[in-house]
Amino acid sequence: MNKILKEDIKDFVSSFPFSGELVGRKFLVTGATGLIGSTLVKCLLALDKGIQVTCLVRSMDKAMAVFGKDASKLCFYEIINGDWESLLCSISEKIDYVVHCASPTSGSYMVEHPVETYELAFETTKLLLRYAKVANVRSFVYVSSVEYYGTVLEDCILTEDMQGSIDMTSPRSSYPMGKRAAEYLCTAYAKEYGVKVKIARLTQTFGAGVSKSDNRVFTQFARSIMKKEDIVLHTTGESAKPYCYTTDCVSAILYILLKGTDGEAYNVAAPETYVSVKSMAEMLCRRFAPDKCVRIELHPEMGYAPVTKLHLSVDKLMELGWAPRYNLVQMFERLIEWFKQA
């Protein structure tokens, strides 16, 4: 395991206060080979509390590559041809906790497959909620996204009861609309059937474990810093949001799982990291490459999405006792070191 990831997991183990509540518990984790799912599973194993983890994965080969020698400590179910229902019916062990992380993450996939993107969010959540109801699980967290909020033009503090607009004619809207639909289903199951489900509404999360081929803005910036190049923006960089480090995100999910209120959503972000894309690029140049600069090269023919401000309130999560351990500079320091060692 990469040194940075080992350090992250060790820090999580030393700082997580509720490990005693998880002794001998059984987890079901979907999307277990993704960034959040795999980090969650590795953190749970590292607690060394006899926790048993059942992972739902699309590829056993990828699972073996992601978990390496830890794979022998896990139970895997491979999703064949998208047949979640039969798979869930085949799970014989009593599950205490469910964390549903499975979701597409590629924007191009969402545009090319809007039906599959929307249906995956809704249908898998429905099946897992039915399973949780019958199995009477102790708690369930649905991992949602900041994209739930859609486009927000005003720079206001966003609490969990607010929403922006979503273009209902855009194929890319399949993802945020799927998240909204799945979140509503979670709330409905909590209200009508008493399912102990909560929602973790994640901002953009990164850290050790991010693929070097990832093309999101933070990885583009990190690669520019590593190559000692100027950071080039192809927008004005006015859109803004907060960020969260991977193990901070895992900790937040577990706080919500154990301490959250059924049927409610919680924003997950490090509140002090709220920044525009341009300001983040300028900060990185100052901190890591003072002889480099931020350049803006606009291409109007490409068309641009409206500037959106996702200034999340994290008060509700922090009232559970959670607090982030990493600021934005530390997050990039560790991401860059992860890339160097990967």
C-alpha cells in the first residue's frame, strides 16, 4: 500500500472515536472499488475490531487489484449483468450496516447513458432500501452528491433543505436528478417503514487513492504543479465549492451512520476550503510553484455552464461532533505525494 494512504488510514484509526461501537459488526458496502468505497473498507479493516465487510463489486479483477492482500479478509459478491436483486437475495449473513456508494463518476458516461445513470441511482437504492427493511439493519447511509443542489447563482450558504435549478432537457442532468430521486426514496422509506437510513451529501472529495488518469480540475492542477507548468483555465474560474479529503469523508460517513437522524441529509465538506476555481489555482501557484502563474484561455465556441456557487453549510454534520482534519493545502500536498509514489 502506498505510504501516503497508509499514513491516512493510520491517522483515521487514531482519531476515530466510535470504533468501540463497531466491534464484530457486519457491513455491506456497494461501490467498494471506487475511491470512497475502497477507502471506507480499508479504514474499517484497519480499526482491527473484528469488523466483517461484504463488498458488492462489478469486477472481481479490479477488487483484487484494489485490495491486494486485504482481499482475503473481505467477502465479495460480483454484480453480474446488473442483477442486484438476485445478488441481495443470496446474502445469507446478518448485516448490521449498509453504505451505498455505487454510482457512475464519469461525466462522459452520464451524457452518453442518461437512462442508465438515472435508473442506476434510483433502482439500486430502491432494492437496497427494501433489503434494509426486511433485514432490519441498524443503519444505512446513502452516499449522495453536492450535484443534488444543481445550479446556484447566488453566493449564499446552502443548508440541506435548499435546492438550485437543474436543466431537465440535458442528458448530464441524469446524475443530479437520479441523486434527488434516490434521496427522496430514502426519506420516504424512513418515514413510512422506519428504515434507519441517512444521506451523506458529499462535495468533491480527493486525496490518496485518486487515479492518476482522473481528469477533474483538482487532478489537472496537481499535474500542472508536478510538471512545473502554468495552470491554464479554460473558463473564468468563478464557480466555487468546498472540498473534502478522502479519510475526512470516510469519517463523516461513519458519524452519519452512527449518530445521524433517520431520513435526513447531511452536507459533507471541509467548510474552510470553500474557494473558486481561479482562487484555488492561484493558491496552488503561490504555495507550490511561485515562479508559475494562472493563465485564462477562453474558447467561447465551446459554450460554458453558468457560474455556480455551492457554499455548503456543514453545521448539521459538525453538530454530530465531526470535524475535518485536513485543510486545502494539506489535501493538495498529500494528493501530489500520492501521485509521485503511485
